[in-house]
Amino acid sequence: HCVNWYGAHMEMMVSNGLNRESAASISARIAELGFNCVRLPFSTGMVVDTGPDGGYVRPPDPQTSLAANPDLQNLTALGVFNATARALTEAGLLVILNNHISRPQWCCSATDGEGLWYTTDYPEESWIRSLRIMAATFRDDPRVVGMDVRNEVRTTSLGVPRWGGGDLALDWPAAAVAAGRNVSAEDPDMLIIVAGLDYCAFMCHVGKRPIHMTEPDLAGRVVYTTHEYPWFHAHLQSRLFVGLAIQVFAGLMAALIVVLASLRLWAWLQLRLHWALPPAPGRECCPVPHSRRCAAALPCLCTRLLLSSANIRGLLIAAVWTLLAMCFLVVSLHQRNGCSFMETYLGIGFSALAMIGGGISLLQWLRFGA
């Protein structure tokens, strides 16, 4: 059972709560609560940035952020992180290191520019260097068991990350493999934890490139991670329930359209192909001069369904809307099990279009020949 100890990746560069209690006290409390594992986030900048003296960067206000830990106040940010992790492992807890963000700040939003594993200020080389430094720092501690190489990969202004595809600037599994190999170069026993796409909500891309199977040097050490949030469920439930309800309604409407269209077309064919219909009592000739066409239904249908330009136009309009509605329905069924938020939204949107198109189609068939 893991818990996330937030804070070291943010502007203060120390884990939350160290202004109130010692790292040892908090670690002991985590163990008392029944957890055996702690995920400890850090930022790339916390590791690779340098202070005025040319060494590792220091927390900006240690007297405040480390008020309950005076023994840590003269350390670098990396030194404080190291001491925090050691306190956890000394309490018998396992530790997972997590590269949470590049610039020290809160994560995550759609506009923070931090969705990829690099940014304009922190290139991929900085990310890799931070991972190697962290892996080397803790390689002698057997309770530091894993490296979560990047938190919640997602779309940014720099591009849309993909699971594969060959574009190294956006190919997340390729970047994760590179990260894993660099971490392994420092600590060959460390687990390599790889997040899914779209805020770590979707893992269905993994089958396209299962790096746990395709990379022999990482075999047995790749762990995939996914994140669950209440607001994620709102999107997924709308896909499963709202989208499904719309599709069922659109499907019923499509069936009604098919039945109605069949009846209308059959009546029209009776008028156009009267010569092929066997004689039957009650079949009356149409009251149209110089016409011998007959209708099996009411005689008034005869004059309404003759091959006039208006009816040809109505027939084509109804048929086109029916075809569009069916296309929307097919696309929505395909997108309903999509593997990203965009595909989820597209599935719901096409379901709505199928319903709207079906309604228009139904009205057109009702008007046809009227």
C-alpha cells in the first residue's frame, strides 16, 4: 500500500509537513497507518539547477519550510530530499522516486507546458541527468525500489505525446526506455515505472509497444502505472452511459427509419412497377390521365408518389440523411472504446450527431411523398 508524499517538486523544494514535524516522525506515522511504500516526487530543476555557489540548488526559505527540522536547514534541496528518503527507509518503508515535473511548481494542468518529459527550459538531457543523479544517490539503499520516470504525460504546446510512432520528440515509450536504461546504468535493480498517456488515465496503448516485452535489458523491471481521479470517472462514465444511451436511441431510430423507408419505397415501387404486380381484388387504377399505374394501398398515394422532381429530391434528401446518420453511428461505436480523452469526446459527439441525423432523416422520410 503506497502513499504519495507531496511537496518536494514544488517551489519550496521540500516535502510538505517538514515545517511541522521531523522527517522521522512523519515517516513513523506513515508506517503506523499501515502503509509500506511512499512515492516521493521531485522536479528536474531541483536536481539539475545550480545555486549561486555553483553547487546544487538550495530551498529558497529553509527556516520556514524546515522549521521542525533545523538539522536540514543548511542542506541543498537534494540533500533534504535524500534525508527525507532515508527517514522513510529507516522506518521500514519502501520508496518510489518520481520525476514529477521539470520546473519546481504545482502539477498538473493543461496549460503549464509540463506535459512532456522535457520543456523549453529543461531539455530531455536535463531530465535524463536528473534521473541518473537520483538513481546514483540511492543505489546503495535497497529500500529505494523504483523510479517513476515521469508523472502524467499529456498534451502540451510542444506537441501531443504518442505511444510509439517513431517521432522521438513525442514518442513516450521510446523516451521511457531511454530513461530506464540510464537509470539501470546507475542502479540495475531499480524498477522502471512508466505512466500511461493523457494524465496517466489510459493504458490501452501499451499493446502497441509493450516495452516490458520488447526490451530485454529491462525485462522483469518495467511497471506500468495509471492514475484514478473522480473527475476522470465523469469522462469515462459519460462515455459508457451517456454515449451508450445515445447510441441505443440512435439505433432504434435507425431501425424505425429502415422500416419506414422500406414501406415508402415499396409503395413507390408498386406505382412504378405495376406491370410486374399480379392482379388482386381492390387494386384500383390511379386517377391520372393516360396512366395505368395502380396502388395496392389508398388510391390517393398514387398521385403523391409519382416520379415527380419534388419526390426525387425528397427521396435523395431522405436517403442522404439516413446514410449520414448510419455513418455517424458506426463512427461513434468505433470511438466509444477509444484510448484517449479526445477519442472519448469524439465518440460522444458522433453519437449525438447520429441521433440528430437520425431525427432529420426520419422527418425527411415522413415528408417523402406527402
